[in-house]
Amino acid sequence: MARPVRFRVVPQEEGMMLGHLLARRLPGTSLEQGKSLVRAGAVYMGHLRIRVPTARVAAGERISVWTEALTEQELPVDVVNIVWRDEDVVVLDKPAGVAVAATRQSARGTLSEALRRTLEAEGVLRPYVGIVHRLDRGASGLVLFTVRSVANTSVHKQFVEHAIDRRYRVRVHGEVPEMYDCDAPLLEMHSGTSKVAPGNPHSRDARTHFRRLEPAVAIAGTSLVEATLETGRHHQIRVHTAHCGHAVLGDRRYGSEDGAQRLLLHAAHLRLTHPQDGRVIDVAAVLPEWARAVDDPA
């Protein structure tokens, strides 16, 4: 497992720009590479991620650098498929296989970083990109961001109060009932997975409502389901479908190898109240072929 390079700023380095410091301290690292590491979100002063290469350092500060970030590729800006946008809120249609948020090691290759670069290219100075909710890397569909910090608290409050309507298209194994719910409590593990854990004091309530849209027609032995989240726990839909005996196709973590090339989970619909003026934002994503029911509009 990769670990960061750590060191402390010595007195003679007091006031040096962070990019220059990295070029000085990391063997084989050029000035441009040092700046690139900072911009990639791979450098911390203490516990604070620093994204500005010209930031000045102080003697005694602890610097942590995830050098592997240099090998991460930037996403092309054309992945930033905007479905809704105003001065406070942006909704993007995420492709499958793209991470939404930065890891501790790097922000490169993520949808949030691509959006930030898009805003920079439009002339926004040090743009704010607030991640309101996550969508699994293997999934596709709608992801909500705030682009002004003043809007972030209000939107997060709507999530906490379950006031945002989120609907997903999921293709699952087997024939499912026309309507069914799952309220199994979930426990998030240190490994990054979640599991059903009733009775565990650290488990959190989780409720998902399922509606069968149609039995399988395109993929034999499966059903197309609409999942509506009442809560938003880590991997909630994936764990709840597996718990009900109908795992999501392509889910190698909670299901099994089934030949699907990707996770067949798509964030299809998002409805919320605008954080500033109270109007309703109601957006839908384009449905991939596997997620279309017979009676969907062409």
C-alpha cells in the first residue's frame, strides 16, 4: 500500500513557495512536477490539503506528499456533461467508471476536479466545488454539486432531512415483486464496504423503496427496477438489493461474477428545492439502453 513522503520544513526553508520546496526535497522532482503535485491535491500541510503551488511554508510545518499522483491522468473536460446549471447549483451526468470525489492521495481523474477545471477555464478564480453526495465509481447518472459555498449548507440540510427525491434505475438478478421495501440497517466498514448489521450500535437506519418497472426482456433472468432512496448510506442500493436476494448486475463486491461489463446502476432522476430562491429543480438523465423500460419515452 502506497504511503506519503513526509518531512518537516527546516528554518532555512521558511517562506519558500510550496512547489519550490517539493522540487528541493523530493529527489528527481522538477519544479513543474512539484507544482503539479500541489495542483493535483496530493500535498498537505499538517492535515490541510493545499492546492496553490505559491503557498508559503513556515519552519516546523509537517509536509505530506503522495507522489503517485503524478501518474494519475486528468479527465478530459468533455466528461463534464451539464444537465442543470445556475450560479449556485450544477448537476452533471456522470459516465460509468469515473470517480466523483478526490481520494486522500489525489484529486486527479475525478468528476469534481474536472468541473473545477471547467470553471477555471471560464475565468472563475479559485472556483468552489462542493460535493453534495457521492455516486459509486462504477455507476452512472446524476450527481449534484454546489458551486457557491453559501448554497452548500442548505442543500446538505435537504439531504439530511430526506427532502431530495433521488431515483435510480437498477437491473437486478431474478424476478422481483412489483413493489417491495428494504429497511435493513447498514454498518460502514473500514474497508470501504457496508454490510447489513441489525443490533449493532454503530449501524445506521437505511430505507430503500423498490418498484419493478418490467421483468427482463433484454437480459434474461433479470428485472429492471426503480430504487428510491429515503436515506443515503454508503452503497445502500447495492447492499439492500443483495440482502433481498437480487444483487445488481455487474456488482462484483456484493454480488458475484455474472458477465456484465459494468455495474448496472444509473442515477436517473433528481428533484430538490433550490437553496436560494425555493424553486423546484427537477432533472432527469438520459437512460442507457439497459435501463429503458418498454413504456419509456423514446
